[in-house]
Amino acid sequence: MACRTLKLAIFLAHAVLFIVIASTTFNTVTNATTNEYLQNAIRLVRANFIVGTLGFIITIFFRACNATRKQNLEKT
């Protein structure tokens, strides 16, 4: 039960972080008046992509761990 709670907490943390960075990126891009602001927006897009990818990888990892654990329990 604790493992499910941990997985959900990590997933929700990544989702919230993804949404916060996405909204900040949108605001920065729409208000970019100089090249420096646009470069900052590109950095935010990159960070958003990395956070989203890590969240996806961590979710797959935890699901794979759970499946392996279930298979090991069925063998014994």
C-alpha cells in the first residue's frame, strides 16, 4: 500500500511541476519582447521537456518494478 502511495505522490509531484513550468513558459513566450526573454523561454521549454520525460520514465520504472514483484510472488 505504501508503494502505491509513493508512486502516486511522485506522479502528482511531476504533474504539478510540469503544469507550473508549462504555464510559466507560456507567459514568458507571450511576453517575450527581447532576445534575452526569448532565450529564457527556450530554457523553460527545455526544462519542461526534461521534467515531463523524467516523470514518464519514473512512472514506467515503478510499474515495471511492481510487475516483477508480482511475478516473483507468484513463483513462490
